[in-house]
Amino acid sequence: MGLDKAAVKPHERLAAALAPELKAVNALIRERMSSEHAPRIPEVTAHLIEAGGKRLRPMLTLAAAKACGYDGPYHIHLAATVEFIHTATLLHDDVVDESAQRRGRPTANLLWDNKSSVLVGDYLFARSFQLMTDADNMRVLRILSNASATIAEGEVLQLTAAQDLKTDEAIYIQVVRGKTAALFAAATEVGGVLAGADETVVKALFDYGDALGISFQIVDDLLDYWGSEQTGKNIGDDFRERKLTLPLIKAVAKADAEERAFWVKTIEKGKQDEGDLEHAIALLNKHDALEETRVIALEWADKAKEVLSALPEGEIVEMLSDIADYVVARLR
């Protein structure tokens, strides 16, 4: 392929290895996001789908199927399914979070309105179910439909858990498994199922996606306090939105009475004053919450790599291992 491994990021190497399949996925996405009667649908969908995302989740489906020797056409449909589910959740998330920016661009709800974002998200969910039935595989349908329900459940759990100082690390992981890791795990698992892989391999693919998704979300939550403008996130967005993510959970667990009163005021009651974000970051540093969170993200990435040993050796599996390293690369 002529790619310098040191100079090219792992997801770009994987994209190059899957180039024909990704081209077919993109063509199918464009075909299925069209609407004869509602032009608003392709307008809103294209804004997000064409926004330069890495296509990581559909790539995981393609890679899992290919690593297991699949040579049929339906991994394309399932990869498009995964991308539609992901895009639908983003449209809904931006409404729930009242976000104004995603991937450095204005969100759909800002450019159009909340109603359009919610209804187009619903349309994409419906399209995803049409796509997943094309494979005519009941187990695949069960995995992806279960994941869709789990994602919605995780988002609702976050609504109640995010501003409750009683939320602990176990509940946080439950939220993350729902809203993020469920789709990663389903994306990889269905690739193995479609290929008719051994159950040990299918389980390893599920565990890989689960661990990768958890690591991915922990990194995202950590970069909200540690990141830079290059990450595409404004520093402190989660704090302003009163999301009790892992760094805050760790700091709250070690808080004295004065510090706890600060967290009650800013997170539970939502009364935030100028300088509160800086004070929050100071407390996170005081209690090593950011460093402890970093270690946990690395541990989940390592777990993702470890379970790949059950898969057949090959270039694609090596790339999946590199993806796990890449997810946490900014934390090393």
C-alpha cells in the first residue's frame, strides 16, 4: 500500500486496508439516507455524515468480518447500519446536551432546529433497522437491535446519574457501556457472527469492542479537562453541562466538607460562577483524579489488545491492536 507505518495513524492504515469496502459503505449510506418526500432528511444527515468523522465504528465491522475470512456482501450493509445508529445518537445527543458544535462545525440542531434533529435521528434509526435485515441473519439482527436499546438506556441512565453526587465508578461504567461501548461491541461482534466464526472468536470480538469503547469514552471524558482546542472539544464542556464523569467521581470520593459543598453547588444545583471551572480542575489535580483516570483508560485499552489473541493472526488484527493504542495515544 506504500504507507509509512510511523507517519500514518492506525485508523488511516485500517481505512487504506479496507478502502474498497469503505467506498461501498459510503455509497450505500448516501443511497439509504436519501428521501423522496422529505429533502430536510438528506440535508441534515449529510451535514453530519460528511463532516469528516473517522468512520471508526463501521470500519470495526468490516475489519472483524475480514479478519474472520468473510467474503460475502453483507458486511457492507452492517457497517452502514452501525454508522446510521451512531449518527442517529449524535443527532439526539446534541439536542439533549444543547450542543452548538461537533467536530469543529455547528451542530444540526443549531443550523436547523431541535425538531429536525430528533426526527431525522428517528429516520436514521428506522433506516438502520431496514439495513440490518438485509443480511437475513436473526442473530445479527438481535445483536444490533439489543445494542440500539442499550444505547438509549445508557443515555437515559446518564440523565439521572450525571448530576447525582452518589454516582460511583460502577454506575459510570454502566453508563459508558450503554451509551458508547455497546455500539463498539456490537460492531465487532456482528462481523464475526456474519463470518460464521468460532464462538471463542465471536466472544473475543465482543470483548474487544466493549473494552475499546470504554477506553474511548474515558479518554473523551478526561480530555474535557486535559485536552486542547485540537481535540474538537471546548475545555470544561462536561463541567458546564454538569456531567459527573470519572475524573469528577474520583475527586468527589476524596472531597472534604468544603470541597463537597463546591461540587453540590456546581454539579447538583448547577450554580456555576466565574472561576469555578479553574477551581474544579485544581481539585482534580489535588486528588490525582486525572492521573488515576488516565491509568484506567490505559488498562481498558490493554484489555482490548489482550483479547485479540483469540483471533487468527494477520495484518487486520494487528491494526485492531494498533487502534486500541491510538485511542489512548494522547494520554501517554
